[in-house]
Amino acid sequence: MKGGSRLTGEVEIPGAKNSVLKLMAASLLAPGRTTLSAVPDILDVGVMANVLTALGASVRWDVAGGTLTIDAPEVPGAAADPGLVRRIRASVAILGPLVARRGEARVALPGGDAIGSRALDLHIAGLRRLGAVIDVEDGALVARTSGRLQGASIWLDFPSVGATENLLMAGVLAKGTTVIDNAAREPEIADLCHLLIEMGARIDGVGGSTLVIEGVDELRPVSHRTVPDRIVAGTYAIGTVMTQGDVLLRGARAEHLGIVLEKLTAAGATVDVGADGFRVSADDRPRSVDVVTLPYPGFPTDLLPQVIALEAVSQGISLITENVFDSRFVFCRELLRLGAQLRTDGHHVVVRESPRLVGAPVVASDVRAGAGLVLAGLVAEGTTEVHDVHHIDRGYAGFVENLRALGADIRRERGSAAA
């Protein structure tokens, strides 16, 4: 890509990656046909579809129409394909549904992005509270129950999204009442709750830090529309400010990006919220802002690389603090190749304004790092090559095509891993 173009126009925001994969796992809770709409055309959806297929489900994906139909079997398989599970972290979300539906599950320790340690201790401790016996055997979590799961009170030491989702999906079919305290509050959690309620689950406290679940005997398949992807919307919004552009993010929900939009406004952007999305515009070089990542409703860790790229071209000095994952700053090494002036210290990075960024070959280490490097390339002088863009394909549908439609000088090299 060549830097120097302003992003202008409008872009449609698809369903959320961080929601749809868990909605797919939840389909295992009800035998029969569940249909999901607003499904993004990303690699991780295909991998999760293969995970479900290996468990006995029939999956049909209308990519062009953005719909996914899952026919869950009466009795799903208990052992997930380890090769598939290790490809995406979200695959661990099948653990709760399988234990709840058939009383046993074998799920390989999952893979995903190289952004630091994400232990499954909270998943394991919570499922044990519900009555499951869990061991690690040959690199896999093996969970068993002697009967139906039993409701329990569970306190999460950290508001883990994955643990909240697994315990929520296990609890809806448990006998009695399950209470999850210090639950994650992300919009994607609420979306999962809404799907489960549509399926017949009884859940109180949706959107809050305490979820109260009254177990039911069975659930039914339904049709459900996936919540818009706030991380994709935030990525385009940050890119718009970096390029001093003007973009309408159609379908995006401003209420899911409160602190992000506050930071962009503090940086000098204008944000106008409408009935069907919001518009971001910027006329001048952005001003530096300090950012601290925290669980929702705090600043999302999935926008950290993008905001560091923003700070690299902003006026002044900013302090960025990462409180969720311990290896997010791997991205900074690549940004330095483009001329960014920054220094990391533990879970902090100090970013000073750069006279200019200059294009160079860089490598994406994960989904969000790849997006951050593309945004940096949009404002760098000369040509920037981002390699290993398969990572970006895991979370961004039509990223290159959308950016080109907004005016970016960008293309994907066919037969290579570069953009």
C-alpha cells in the first residue's frame, strides 16, 4: 500500500467475530436448526464451522448472504478435533455446551493469537463448581459429569469473557440456579444472552456484572442476528482520524464504543451519531491522548495496536497501558520499522510524535496487530508491505476491498501473504 490518501465515504459494519463464534458454539445446546445472520466472511467462522461439523452438526454457510445454518444433532460428539481447536481460541467455547448437553467433553487446549497467556483456570474452576470433574489428559481438557450439572454461585477473580461465556452456556441447562458474579459485560456477552433467552433460557442481569440463570430442561433452535462488530468499527474509526478523513460507519453502535469515541474526540475528531451508525471526521493532525485498556466498558485491548498506530502520528506524547494481555506490545517492534518513536516498559508504552512514518516490510503477528500495521501504512510515506495477512483475514471481512472503496491506495498480492 502507499500512504497519503484520506479515507472518505461509508462502510458497512458486519456481525462481530467475538460474538458469532460463541453463538455457533451455543447452537449445540438445542437439537435442530439454528440460523445466524449478519455472519462475517472471516476465516475463524470457517474453522468453527468445521469444529461443529466434526461434532456431528450439519453446517451451511451462505457467505454472500451472511447467514449460517447449523443443524445440531440430538447427541453431539464429545471429542472435538484437536487440529481445528488449536487454530482458534474461541473453540474452547464448545466446552460448556458439550458438558451441559451430554455430560462429557474432550477439548484440546486451544490456540489463537500470540498475544500472551490466557489460562483456562476460571473456566475449570467454574465448571467444577457446577459439578463437572475436569482433568488435563494428553494436552486436552476432559470434563465429565455423573448426571445433570447443578446450579451454583460462582465468583470470577477476573471478568473473563471466555469463562463467562462457558459458564453461562453450561448454567442454562443446569438444575437449579447459577449465579455468576464479576461476569464480563462486553456487548458480545449480552448478544449470547439474548440468543440463549430466545432459545428458552432464563437469564437475569444481562449487561451487568451479575448474571442469574435459572436452569431449564431443554432449549429450542432459533434464528438470531449477530451484534455489529465494535472492534471492526473502532478500527475504521481510528483509521479515519489518522488519515484526516470522513467516514460513515453504517450499522455500528456508538454505545458499544463509548470510551473509544471519547478518546477520538479528545484527539480532535468529530463524531456524529445517527439512527444507523455514526460518522467520524477529522480535519487536522490528531492530538495525543493517554489510553488504558480494561475490561468492558473500558478501552478494549483489541484496539490497542490500532490506537498505538494513531498515537505514532499524533502531536505530543502519550502513555498507553495494557492491562489485559501480556504480549500485545510485540506489535511495537514492527511499528518501529516504519519510523515510529516509542518505548515499551512492562505493560506500558510511551509514544512520541514522529516527524513521519516511512513505508517498509512488516509482519502481522495477530489479527489486531495486522490491522494496526495496515493503518500505519495508510499514512506512511512510500510503500508498506504487510506480510502474514492471513491473521487479518481471521477477523476482518473484505478489509482491503473496503479500504480501497474508502480511497486507500492498497492492494492484496495474489499468491502471497502480503498486502
